[in-house]
Amino acid sequence: MASTGSEGAAQPDESGTIGGWVRADPVRAIGVAMIVVSLLWRAQLASRGHLAVDDWVLVSRAAEADLTPGFLLTLYNNHFMPAALLLTWVVTRVVGLAYWPYVLLMTAGQAVLAVAFFRLLRTLVRPGLALLVPLAIFLFSPLTLEAGTWWAVGVNMVPMQLAMVLAVGAQLRYVRTGRRRHLVSLALAVVLGLLFFEKALLVVPLVFLFTACLLVDGPPVRAVWDTVRRYWPSWAVLTAVSLGFAGLYLTRSESSLRRPDSLNEVLSFLWQLLGSTVVPGLLGGPWQWMAAGDGAPVTAPPELGRWLSWAVFLTLVVLTVRLRRTAGRAWVLLGAYLVLVVTLLGATRLGSVYSAVAGSVPRYVSDVVVVAALCIGVALLGLASPVSQPAAGTQTDPADGERPEWLTRYRETASTLLVVVLLAAGLGTAWSTARYGDEWAVKRGLAYLETARTELAAAPPGTVFLDRPVPEGVVPNLSAPYNRQSKFFQALEDGPVFVTGAEEPAIFDDQGRIAPVRVDGPAVPPGPDEGCGYKILGGQTVRIPLSAPRDDWFWVVRIGYLSSADATAVFRLGGSAREFPVKKGLHQYHFEFTGGGDTVELHVPRHGVTICTNEVVVGTPVPQQ
């Protein structure tokens, strides 16, 4: 009997609507929303700042170099990063000193990384709303703020983090399916990371630790042996990639290994790294930052925050270990990777001028966030059952119904505490991120650049400049020669013209304003000829003592003179000499000079020319007040 009315009408298919898509998989929908929020938030945060410190050096190198293998394979601060140099070169040649392309690139990289991590998380752990906890840690941890705002950090760390996620995902699929094509993905993921940052070599031991701790069952020794024996094709591929990279890198690099000065230095570093940076950072810290010039700030958490974060972290470890057997192995994985990172940092950062704050620099441990988020996900939810039949000995978790009696009894209390902790961590993350943004927005380099742009637009045509370093707070002296103004401005469209000698050169002061040059240094005493000072006749050489000797260094010389005709004169100090032009009448001339001594020699080769001078100064160019 046919039905009548609405009872027989076909129900609309809502699977294609937004509401239907959300109801079909709420965790996926919330996760996508979290990714979008994190990307918009961090893009806005990054846009508050500008290029900083190492960024200026990378841009300057790109502006002066041709795109050759020699340029791409040159190490920067002993870092191998050809793909990073390529991206910087392209942006510099297209838009000069603009910052927005770097913000777009970092945001795009984080978008790919976030999607890849979310997919890996959904494949690795069992489904549930708790999956959003590790996702939130990964997306919003203050430990990764530098990687999303500072180009010199993000261009290294975001690709390395992506390599970690892709390599672990490839290994997971290989273990679960045995298909060799995943070995190709594994190799390509590691190569991707190594093209941007040599530290991506840590992906190799990470994949091994991940396999032994989470994908192979049994006691530690047997798990390691089974990992080696069963999945030897993975280790063969990774070994080949590692050896090939090591051969390329070691032929170009210098040793970065250092030795700590004392045991106290090591202990202080460990306390900073673990107590002030890693653990607080995973729980929303550090809540307070310490400014570090134009670069990103370093962690400076309050004492109470340190201890509370450690209490929460240890409680999480204990509860999850009691909840499920794979949690302990997840925490072992995190601890083992931390040991690798701590060892690498200790061997390359301690014993240097930066060792006192090395443990407080978040970018050194931003890769740890990837591992920590995965391990927390496994500890909270357990491992997902693979779609295909797992290999013998691989780990799976018991069903949801097999819960410890204590957890069932105190489930309501535990849920309440978890909500409180998550709320506190979320508020702490928002506060830490906002305070980071306030520090990141202070950019002396940007103020210096904008002032110089304004001054150049108003400068008379033909204005030329003598070179000098930019302020230490913009580019540090350790980056010489890329701390000089001629390097700093070379990517600027219609930038200043720098010369090695000029009659009336200008100079930029420490705020970026244009000013006439004054040479600050020893001068010659008044000469013996009244109304002339020191008389230099054509064909003769006159020796004039300086009021104080000059070391053999890079100086600027100013000579004020009265000449009877146009000519060329020769200035000599110590073993160095330089020719400079002379014009008829009363003039001055400034020129760069490298040399040292206590006596100046002036010589005019052309006969019949007479030059009078009482003004010879050898020193440092500074702005006239």
C-alpha cells in the first residue's frame, strides 16, 4: 500500500551542506576551525613586526649575489640551507625590503604543516574529542611563535617540523601496510627538511625512536631489535640519505662543537631549557618574556608558574601511565628526543657568549613541540587500530570499555580537573602570545629604515654617503661586514649611493637621519707657514705628525686645503697610500683609508702646483651635530 503525504517524501541529503559536514565529523570540523584561527592569529602577530637581525643579513647577501650553486650551497653561520637562501633571493629580487611576502610564506608553510599534523594525529591515535588537546598544543604553543613570525627562524624550523610530520607519517604507513612506496615518501621528507636546515638530520633518529616506542611491542631490548630487524629497509634508506648529506655538509662546514666552562653552566642550561622553556611552554607559558633587542624575546616565566607547570605535567604523566600501557612508551619517546635536542644544544651553544640564555630561547626547542604533541595525543587517547592487519608485534590499545576501576570511580572529578587545566592553559597561551606580540612589534630596524627612506626622499639630488655600521641593535657587529650601511640598504629601491671618497659626503646617524660628515680622530698640529699651514709644492713630499698615532685599521681621512690648480695628490700613512683629487681654490675632501701610523705624508706629483693645508684628520666618520 503506497504511503501518502510527507511520510513517503525523500529526505534531503545534508551531507553536502556545512551543517551536514560538521555533524558527520565534529572533531574534523573543530580541528579545521582551530587551524584557521591559529593561522590568522599568527599572521596578524607576524605582521606587527618586520625583518630583524639575521633577516637583514640574509636579504643583503641575496641582494648582492647571483643565483648560482655557489651562492645556494654557501653556509650561513655554519647552517646548510640552500632552499631557504633560494626563497630569500627570489623575494629580495622581486620586492626588495618588503616584509609581507615573508609573512605570507610563513603562514602558507604553517598551513601545510598544520594540515599534515592533523592528518597524522587522526591516523596515529584513536578518535575522540580529546584529540583536539594535542592539536591545540601544536597549533598554539608559544614555543613555536618565533617560527611563525621571524623569517630567519621560520624558514628553517617550519620545513624541519614538516619533515618530521611527513617522515613519521610515512613510516607509520609503511609499518602498517608494508608497501615500499612509503619508503620513497620517507626519504623525500627527510631531504625536504635537510634542504632548509641541517638540524633536520634529527628526523632520522626520531623515526627510529617513534617506531621502537610506539609501533613495536615488547620489552625495550627486544623492541629495539625487532625494530631493526623488521623495518631494515627504512633504516637503509635513512642511512643512505644521512651519509649523502653528511658528505656534502662536512666538506663545507666548520666544527661548531664547544666545551662547557663548568658543571654549573650545564645544570643552569638544563634548568632553563626544561624548567623555564619546554614544560611551561607546553602548558601555555612562559607568561613573561625578556626582550632581546630586535630579535624575538626569550622566556622568563615567574617562579610560581614554573612549579605549577611542572606539577601539572608530572600529574599528566602519572595519570596517563596508569590509564593505558602505551602512555609510558609515549613519554619515553618524548624523553629520548629531548635528550637528543639537549645534547645537540649543549655541544654547540654552551661555552659561548650566549650560553647564559641558551636554555631560554624557544626556537631551539620548537621541534620538540611536534614530538610532545604527538606523545600527549598517544598518552591521552592511545594508538588507533590500523585499517589493514598490523604486523606481528605492533602495538594496539584495548577497547574503550576496558578502563581501570579507579578511573571509572573518579571520572567526574578527573573530567572537571581536566577542563580546569585546559581552560587555564588556554588563557595562559593567549596571555603569553599577546605579550610576545608586544615585544615582537618593537623593531628598531624598521624605524631606522623608514626614517632613512623619508630622509632620502627629501635629500638633494646627487647626495652621496660614506659607509659606516648600522646601530648594533639593528644588525650586530658579529655579522660584519653585513652590519654596514652599504650592505643594509643595497636591496632598497632608489637607495643611497655609497662612495669611498667625496668632497661633501653625507652620513646616516643612528636614527637613520641624514647629516654632514665629521671625522672624529687625531689631527695634525698647526703648520709653520702663516696663512698657509703646511705648504706642499709640486714634486715635493711633506711629512706632518699626527697628534696621536693610529692603529692599522679602516679609517676616514678629511683634508681641508687651498690649491693653486686642479691636480692629484697622494696621501700616505704608514705603509699605505691613496691618491685623491684636488680642485683649484678652497675645498675639502673625505676618503676611506686603511692603514696606520703617526706621521702623514702629502705629495703632489704635478710641478707648478701649490697646496696649503692645516686640516688633516684621520679617524671615524660621525654625524655633525
